[in-house]
Amino acid sequence: MLDRRLQVFSTVARLLSFTKAGEVLYMTQPAVTFQVRQLEEHFNTRLFDRTHNRISLTDAGELVKGYADRILDLYGEMENDVRRMTGDVSGPLSLGASTTISEYVILSLLGKFQAKYPEVTVRLSVANTLGVVHMVENNEIDLGIVEGPVHNKNLSTEALWHDELVLICPPTHTLAGRGKVSLEEISEYPFISREEGSGTREVTEDYFKEHDVDFSNLNVVMQLGNPESIKSAVEAGLGVAILSVATLEKELKLGTLAAVSLNPKISRPFSIVYQRQQFRLRAIEEFIEFIKTKSEQPTNKS
């Protein structure tokens, strides 16, 4: 019922990229271009200026964008009100999750949500915390779940549960078997770190700074982009690392890694982040409420 051309145009206008709009809408770039050209033919005017591989809105494009955004919001409100009246929860839901959460936490929660709401189509994008926040900022996803701080005050964030970060090392390492380990002791050994932009990396750096230890003075021998690579490197004896206890269930059971709490203890929230706005699709509202009430505490260390 809603004019597809307006949806496509509005997305291109927001992102100022035919390629990015295609990724968000799950369309090919030629299909996106075709929809926009149809709208331009309808109005018999250009809506975008295209110069040097960049696009910008024309005056007519700015005018159409204002009306298109209002039309899309009204249409969404109508859909929501009707679905709320009939008790129907369906439609698309696009999520983003940071690396640790996507690999070790979110899939089981999504399984429970889909079992409760089978008519909702969930799409999941994975990036580090910074990447997920950028996707929320650009309206490329409806909401994100991240493991690091969110600095954009224009976004809403709510902590879902807390996660402990621990030192990991081989079971034969000098630090293994300790009840706790200090930052000064960690500084004496080769260190394997997450990449910049990672929530785990940012929380770790902030923790070191808070306790007057310069992270840059660590003997960082590797920077790796996911917990599995870091665990493999630590198992191989290449250094020690700091990771979420949520990532270690298998290795601790098998005895291939040892986990030691830091002194003082370090924890961080896993948080949901979304745009501050009054209107949200019902599927989004239901997911937010679901994950608040149904998310267990999967990261507690026994």
C-alpha cells in the first residue's frame, strides 16, 4: 500500500548513498537507482545532484524528503495502531550486535523471541561496538546491543545485564590459579588485545586509566578482531589477554585456559541502544520489552 519509491528515496536521502541504501533495504544498487529515477520522472525534476561519485539533495529533493519522512511516520503509526488493536506483532526487525554479544549471547535470545513472535523477520548485523553505534546513528538498523560505552547523548541506552572481564592465560602459566591478579602483574607479560573500536578494548583501556596504569606501556604483541582468535593465541602461549567471562565456557570446561579475576574486579554493562524518538514499530517495542524481561544473566561467573 505504501509507495515503495518514497521508502527508497527517503533511505537514499538519509544516507546520501545509493550503495548504503541498497544494503539497508536489501536491494541491489540498480534497483535503488530505478526507484529513485521513477520518482524523479513522476515529479519531472531531479531530486539528487550527482557529482564526483557524491550525491546531494536538490531543493526539490529537500522538499520531497520532508514530506516523505512525514508520510512514512504516519504510515508506520497507522500500522502500529492497527496491529496493537488486533494483537498482531509482525514485520521486519533489524538488529546490530557487537562481536562478543553476537557470538556468545544474542542467538539464544533471538531463538526465544522468534518462537514467541514467528511473524517477525529478524535481520542481524555484526560489528564491533563502534560499528554498531554508527549503524544506529545512521538508521541502518532499528537498535543495537553493545558491550562498550556509548558516547552519543542523542541515543537512548539501557543496561541489560553486567559482564565480568577476566584475565586469561594457559593453565600452566605463572598467573593461573591465582585468586586475583593486579594490573602491575599483568604488565610483566606479553599482552594480546582486541582491536580499536572494540567495546572490550575501550572498557579495558578506561579501567587501566582509572587505576593509573598506562595501557600504552603494556607489551602488546598482537591486536586481534574477535575473542576466538585471542583465545587461540593465548592457548598457544603467545601472551595473556583480558576477555569477557561469557566467551570462556567451553575452554574452562575443557581446561585449555585459566581465568583469573582482576584486582580490583572489572565489569561492564551489555546495553541496548536505539534512536531517541517517540515512534517505533511495534516489533521493535516488543523486542525491547522482551529482551529486558527475558534476558537471563548469561555472563555471571560461577
